[in-house]
Amino acid sequence: MTTTEVHTSVIEKTKTVSTTVISPTTFVETRIITQRLTEILASTTNRISAITSTTTVLRGETITVTSTITSTTTVTVTRSSTGIDASIMINEVEQNLPGTDEGNEWVELYNPNDFAVDISGWGVSTTAGATVTVTIPAGTTIPAKSYYVVTFSGQWLDNSGERVILRDAAGTLVDQTGILNDEANDGRSWQRVPDGSSNWVFRTSTRGASNSS
């Protein structure tokens, strides 16, 4: 699905003609581009606050900022997206459950968007010990504000020194955790609290449900 939004603001000052095209390719880069786009718009005029408030950038999205000299200057911001959203997140990791780990460890993904995201062919990989990549089946979609739990038939998450990586079907990095250690062998997991935040907490697991309560 391709979506396009166009925002236009008329300014009572003449500006130099300029076009800026931004096409982020990684999750980390989107954060940098979002900040830079806001700076570009803010430096043009303080009269386009309505535009700067919409500058959340997605991977796969191209942002074009164009200033055109006329008797008044028109600044047009065009957003076009392939529909790929980089904000799917690794939200919770259970690497050391009570009893047998083999076949019971899991990784929870979270979709913070207001729309469903197709994650067919995406891969969740481990980095410690004997590494494993689990490929998500075709036709898999995470509904808006919902979760998807990834499992594996064998042992795949090490109890110490583990980092989990999420890549899309093209192999592009979407998200990754820091180094996770869980020697507790109980019902606690590493999880973002609240959902989708950068705050990781080790506490009672909430598989397939909100971490915010």
C-alpha cells in the first residue's frame, strides 16, 4: 500500500528555492531524520508549526521539502510511503523460563501504530551461542496496538550475553535489544515498560499483553 500526504503553507516572506529529499533506511536513522526535518521546517519560518507537528518519519518513507519563490513563498511538504513501518519493536524477551527452556522461550513484537503492519518474511535472530533466525510466516500481520509472539521449536535464546535482532523481509535492521542476561529461571522477562518505550525492566512476564499495567 502506498500513501501520500501533502501539507502546504503560504508564507509572507521570500525564501531561496530549495528541495530536500530524505529517505531513511534504518530505524535508528529515522530518529535522526525526524529531528533534522523538524529543524529544516523550523528554519524556514515559524508559521508552519502545523507541519512540524507531523514530522514522524518512517523507514521506507521519502520526505520532500520544497520552497518556491512567488509573490508569497509556498512551502510544500510531501510525504510518500511504501507502507513499511520501522516502528515495529521487540517489546519483550523471555529467555529463561521455569523448567525446560527448549521450545518454550519467546520474543514478543509490538505494533505501536494506528494501523496493521504486515511482517511476512521478517526474521528474529539471536546473537549468543548457537545463533538462530526464526522467519515469520507469510500472511502474518500485527493489528494496530497489538502483539505477536515469536517462538522456536528448540533452544534459541541464551541466558546470558544475548541480543535479539529484528529484520524485515529485505534484511534491513528494524530493531534490536541491548545485551540481555536472565539467570533467574523464573516467570520474569525483559520488557519495555510501558510498551514501545526505551525503558527495559526485568519483571513478571506479560506474554502477548500490555507491559504498561
